[in-house]
Amino acid sequence: MTQPPEQPSRSSDDPLRKQDPQDAPPPGYTAPPEPPAEPEPAASAEPGRDATTPPAPAAPPQPPAQPPAAPQGGFGAPQPPAGPAGRPPAQPGFGAPQHQPQPPAGGFGAAPSGYGTPQPGPYGTPQPGQPGPYAAGPYGRPQPGGPYAPQPGWQQPGAGGHPQGGAHPGAPWPPGAPQPQAGPATGSRNPFKTRPALAITAAAVAAAVVIAGGAWALVGGSDDTDEKAGPQPTQEAPSPEPTTSVDTGDGDGGGGEEVDINGERAPGESRVAWFKTAPDTPKGGSRAPGMWIVGDVAAKAAYKQLFGWKAADGGEAWKPVTFPEEICAVSRNTTEDGKVAVAYKSGSSDRAKCNRVQQVDLRTGEKGWEIEVEEGGLFDGTSDLSLSVAGDTLVVGRSQSGVAYDAGTGKKRYEIEKYGASCFPSGFAGDSERLIVAASCAAASAKEHDEIRELDPRTGKVRWTTSLDKGWEVEKAYSVSPLVVYAINRDKEQGSITVIGAGGRIGAHVQLDGKTEIDVRCSGFSIFNKALESCDFVADEQNMYLPTKNVTGPNEILAVSLDTGKEKWRVKSPADASMQPLAVENGKLIAYVRPTYDKGGQVVAVPTAGAHKPQRLLQNPAAGAQLETSFFTPDVAWSGGRLFLSVDMLTGNDDQEEKLMIAYAR
């Protein structure tokens, strides 16, 4: 990526402050200052497996819990296309077909086992701001002022552009690009020096696997999709609405080759409340981003349409909203009143921009305001956008800048532009009260580094700025409140999960034994900016809940203290399959247990205090295990006692109907 000329360099002789192991900052972080102590939630001593107890010897490899399914569609794990001139190609992600091989031992983030002494991590010390493009000393300091004040600059990371979900595991790559290879084995080298390494992986987001084998009592037909005219003339006839495709069954077992899933349920099994197939899409495939449960409406985007169904029975909540061109981005979160932002392309050619943004009320299906996002400067285009809701503000992220709009009216509020000498935004994340910005500074220079800052969502005023050490990149904001950041160092093949407190204060770093791999699922796709908030992550006031990675068989979920970064307890999946955390409700961790080839999935509740024994809430029918299994790495939601699964990519396979979304209930 072409950047402005290098600016004056910062001093690089700021020594690291020595600390006790329990106080030391995480890898790549310098020692934080001593701000007034913030009351932090006390970590209760909870029963469960002792975090210091050595794990049991590994069992010999077991056969897979389900037979491999042939990959469907054309979305493998390719390499992204090259960026603009002067910009390195995007780093490989981990979009992958089913049953992707496990990386070589000691690959990215791998390390010897055992707990080591904490070492400095990627973030510099947040300190009072100083004028000029760089703070005195090698580490960035928190700096006052608005978004245009002279501050350390932003730009794309030196390692190149990142597809949304890109370098972080979990992103699908465009069709046709080859699978990235795992990094070289590191042997006994511990990337965290005296601190044990954290092996980071995430479930790859692959193309939807179309229904194979027998049929699932497909019934119903295309529904009328007429609606009010969109903001521009529709250039192509809208696709038919997805069909309701599972015979709810009366116990007669269906007929022919059909499988009457509900009719063949065993006592105590949940039922398929409803099922939807996908609209017709081009042969090259298309995106199906986002899934939202708003009140009694379940909404899903696919290709050029946004659908709304009644969460209880799958009946039509409102007529599908059809866009003139393919949907290219959506806001992951909604506003407090249930509105979402949807971006669609300016045309159908390969050179079309992703620059039209439409507000839609998910409660009613009504369209609100619409805007056309202008191009920024050189290499700051709208080929890809990110959409982030922060309070009542919508931030539209371009390649190297962002524009903030009033989420209710669409009126422009402010721009988030280059600041300092050479700093450009690379990603945004928000929630009901906060706006987090990742920035990359001084590209291709000796002082290249990333920064994180918090802005006031309504005004854009900078609340604080924190710098990372050279070589470390902000990859994901796993959570905004609390702020939990995943950073990577590509050269050293290291990963870091770190809690950042009030004022940018660097808090706990996740400390695990070197044998545990974390498997956080991330999705989304973009070439020129990061999907900073594209991961499924669960945390409460005391803990973050991290799923471990298992190629076959059960995995575990770890409860890790937000105060110390240390494991407090862990719970094993109750089935011979992995489980992932979904939410915390009434003092219980809700988790989805994946199906096997002959057993349906489950939803379980794990008490966060006392005995951490999973309690089954739903047991999905075994008769539908093959269908449920074909939702490989799905978007998952739990709401109102119902489980919702959906795909986020469509293959465009004309030979069979593709699945889109399914709901289970008691």
C-alpha cells in the first residue's frame, strides 16, 4: 500500500519496567502506568477442575465422530487477490473445507507446555498525550483531542491487507484461491519467551454444504416477493423467497426417500420448528451475511435479499426486502430499536463498488434512510466496507478511513481520517456505549506499529490511545465491553489475547498451558479492511469463555478470569463433538454442542458457580443429524428457548436446493 513519506522516528530506548510475573504485561505490551485503581470484579473461587492440575495424558487418536462429507460448492480456502500497487498481498486466512488437517505441531502460536513467567506484550503504555506525530520514547501514549489532532498515525498493517476474518482463523476466501499453508514448526521455541505460548486457531468458515444424500421432505414453493420499490430500479428479477423445507411430521414417517425428521423423533428430542432453503444465486456463489433475532422476528440476509420470519414458526413476518445488487456488508449488531444497516454493490461488474448503504427496520421490514458512501483519498476506496453500530452512531469503514453517521437519520456526524503523520484506520468495533478503532501507523518504516483508540461514538472525540510494539497487529476485537483484543505477530508466529481496561490500561493476558489451542469462530470477508468485530465471543463481568480446538471428539470450554487471564475452570463437552459458548443467562453459560453423524446437536447450560456440570436444554433429533451436520461452522443464535443455525456463504449450485437457515424448539 502506498503511504505518505516516513515521518521523524521515535526513540527506541525506552526500557521495560521489571515486574513480578503475576503483574507483568502480556507479550508485546510494555508495563502500564499506575492510574487510579479501578474496582475490578472479584474472581470467585469456583469449584471445578483446578487450573494448575496437569492435564491427563493425551489419548490415542480416535476415529472421527462422523464420516467425512464431500465438500460442496466452490469456496475453499484461497489466497486473497493482490491489493493496490505498493501494498503487500493479504496474509492467508484459514477459510477451509470440512475436516481440514491440523496444523503441524508448533505452528502459529504453538509452544511448549507449562506456565511461564509473563513477558511484555504488543501494547505500549497508555500515558498522557504529547503533540506531534510520535510520543517521546518508543511506546505510544494516550493522547487527548479530537480525531483531527496531531496524533500517532494509522495505516494498513505492514504485513498487507487483511480479508475480513482474514489472517485470523475463520474467514472464507474468494472462490478459486488456494489453501494457505500452516506456518513452519517452531520446535521447542516458545514465542512468548518465558511465558507459555497461546496456540490460536478458529473454525474455518467454509461454503455452505448443500443437502446431500436423501431428501428432507421438501414442501412448499416460491412465495411472492413483490415489495415497495427500492431506492434504485431493480436491474434483475428478484429471486424467489426461500422455501419452508422440512416436513414437521405427524408421525407417519413421510414417504418415498423423504425423511420425516419430526415424525421420527425419539422421546425428549426437540423438533425442527422451521427450515428455509436459499434463494437462487449465481454459479460463482454469493454471501449470506448476518443473522439477527429481534423480538419475535428472525432475520437473515442472502444474496440480494433480506428476509424476516416469525421466530416461532417460520411464517413470513414481512415481505422480503430486495436490493438492486448483491449485498456486500451488513452491521453485525442492530441499534437499540432493532434497525440494521445493509450495504449493497453499485453494479454487477467486477469493478462495482460496495458503496450503497440502506437502513432496514428488522421489526417491520421497512426501509429507512439510504446513503451513497463517497470515495476517500488514494487507496481509500469503497471496494469493501465495514459497518459498525456504536450507540446511536453507524460507522462505515473504507479502506483507510471511516465515516460516522447518525444511525437514526443517516445524517453525517464526522469522519475518522488519517491523523498524525502517517496513521490510518484499519478496523472498527462498537457496542451500545463505545467505539473502538484499530489503526496502523508508519507503514514500511522502522517505526511501523499498530494502535488502538477509543472514540466517543456521538462526537468522535478521542478518549484514549494505546500503541502496540513493532511487529504486532490488531487482528480482532473479540469483545468491546469488556474490551478483549486479539493481536498477532506474523514474523514471530505469536498470538495474544489481552484485556484492555479503562483509559487504555493494559490488563490481563490469557495464560494457558502450551498444549491448549483456542478455537474462536470468526466470519466475514473483506479485502481492504479488517472485520474487527466478526467473532463469536462470550464474556460476563468476571470471565471470558474460550472453546478449545479438537479435530475429533469432545472439546472443552475454559472459563478465564478477566482480572488475571488465568484459567479458573473448564468443562468438557457432554457429547463426542465440539461445543461453543453462545451466551450467559441467569448465571449459566449456554453452549451449543455440535451433532455427530448419528446424533443431533444439543444446547446445554453450564452453571458458572458451583458444580460446572452441563444441563441439557435441547436435544436435537437424531433423524435430522445429517441435515444439522451439513451446517458446517454455522452462525448460531440462542433466543427465547430456540436454537437458530444459518450459513453465511452460498455456492450457487443449481443441482440441489441449498439450505439457508433452520430453527429448533422443544
